[in-house]
Amino acid sequence: MNQNEPRPGRSPRPRRARSAADSTRCPCCKKRTTFCWTCPCGFEICQACMRDNAWGLTCNHITWTCPDCGAQRSY
């Protein structure tokens, strides 16, 4: 089987490039990013801000505490 051929029983899915519409704006640093950590209450933070503020958001680096509602969220 050629590497470019689809596997039997599976249809090939075309890959799509990420566009500017796929990115969101981090409310903390105001930069465009493709990923933000989110809480059901609506709080969002990008990966860079999460790393910079980990000292106040987590104590075990397994879960983080939402500063808005106090909910424990997993990384």
C-alpha cells in the first residue's frame, strides 16, 4: 500500500489550513492566538499568559484555578 493511499474503509479527509478566523484574542495580553485555556464561566487565557501566571493559578501543575469563579480545571 502506498503511503498516500487511504486505508481501506476510511475516506481521506482533506487538511485545511488555519485561517485568521480560527484564532482568538487573549483577553490578558490582547494578542491573537490559536489556543486559549477556557473555563465554563467564560474566563480565557492563552498558553503564554498561563505560563507567566502559573505561580498564581496552580500549585501542582496538574490543575489550575479559575480566578473568576474559583473552579478547578485540569491542564
